[in-house]
Amino acid sequence: MEILEILADYAGYWRRTLGMQVRYVRHEDYQFCYSFRGRPGHKPSILMLHGFSAHKDMWLSMVKFLPKNLHLVCVDMPGHEGTTRSSLDDLSIDGQVKRIHQFVECLKLNKKPFHLVGTSMGGHVAGVYAAHYPSDVCSLSLVCPAGLQYSTDNKFVQRLKELQESAAVEKIPLIPTTPKEMSEMLQLCSYVRFKVPQQILQGLVDVRIPHNTFYRKLFLEIVSEKSRYSLHQNMDKIKVPTQIIWGKQDQVLDVSGADMLAKSIANSQVELLENCGHSVVMERPRKTAKLLVDFLASVHSTDNSKKLD
């Protein structure tokens, strides 16, 4: 148990060090948990949506490199960490988009259009959100988002399809149940090879095991026919300036997705990262932060010059 306490203490310590405060907000009987830093100002607020089975603290490594004068909000996605987990919840991508919109309304974050960032599943939700609620969002950063339809499957997707056919849901590579599977997942998600001690791997698995039933349910929902290609079906409706960031060595979601998005989103730019896998924010936090800040500056400065004309 000690290792779990150390991991929990570490996250709390890191949040405090970076000045991120944790808050809860309710929509009817549904509770959202989020962390924030700064307050709304003349620059757009930034809302960050994490990926499958992660939580709001995954952004901390990048927050470290973001200017203190930005208003940042990192929310726990539906069913994750401090946000309500309910068997009645609609976990489809559309359902999650509606939930995040409720969160945005609770915080009045859309009083002025905000910048939306999402990675992997969170990128899937962010892209569809920008398509469904165009007036809420002034700009968008999609970091290796899920939800695209590829002409050929990579190894990871081929393996998933085989598992689906054999109904072996307990074998999903993104839902580890042993230290060995945890190590394999880290290797799948990251280009940089970490040598993680057995005790830490065990601790990471122990943290996740109580949630694995939920993760399986969520995973099957987001890869179902209804949700799997939701971003693909909505990408031509994204009208805001969009930044697409992808690791060239992503083994989970192929980097060719960046080009697909760029062809469909008129006002978009692509940033491909060398020697980087699927966990872009963890692997390249400083670079990702710089790309985000530079993108916001370029989008925002043209806004200002328009006002001066």
C-alpha cells in the first residue's frame, strides 16, 4: 500500500508546486472534478481533456512549462478520478461531449470563446465538441486524437479486432492487470523506453485494478460503431483554427491521421514530433507547451490586429 500513498502524495505535491487548485462543480446530481490555475483574462481560457483511463494530473508535466498568466482548466473526464461514475451515464463520444458542455456551462467558461485541447480519447471528444458547439471554442489543439478512420489498420488495431472477434475483453492492451502487462502498455504508448522497477509497475497496476471494469465498459463504448469514427464524421464541421500535434512513432493511433485532419479542417496546421510515441504530453511536455503557446500567440495576434483595423 505504501507505494500507492507515495504516488498519490507525489501528484498532490506536484499540483501544489505548480499552483494548480482542485475544485468540484455540480450539474444537477452529477459532479465534475477539475484543477485550475489563473483566472479568465483577455487571453482565451484553456480547457484540457485527458485520454482514456488517465485523469486531470496527466497535464501537469506540460503545465510546468506554460506561462502563469494563462487561465488553465484540467477536468476529469466522465467516470474518471473525481468526476461522477454512474452506470446510467452515456459514455459514447457524443455523451461525453454533452457532459463536457455541461461542465463548461457550470463554470461559464464559454462566456468568451475558449481554447480547447484534447489528447487521444480527449482529442476525439474535443474535436467533436468544436464541431457541435462552434460558438464556445475560439481555437483547438488536437494531440494524436482518436476517432479517425484509417484505410489500413496498424498492429495495435489489428490486435484489438482479433480480441473483439474472440470476445476476449479482459485482454485489452490498454487495460493492464499485471506488472508485465503494465510494462507492455507503457512500451506501446511511449517511444522512449523506460526501465520501470517492478515495485512501481505493481503500484501502477494496483491503482488501476479497482477501475478496470469501468475502463472495459468505456473502451467497448468508444470503439463501438456509434462512436469509433465520430471525429472523422465531424471533422469537416470544425471551423476554428486548429493545431494538430502527433508523435511520428505513435503505435496506438497512426501519425497519418494528422494529414487526414489537415485535409478536412480548412484552418489547420500540423506539428509532427520526432522520436515520440502516443504519450506526447508525457514524452515531450516542454515542446508541446511551446507549440501550444506559439499557436495561441499566432491565432490571438491576428485577432488583435483585426480589432485595430
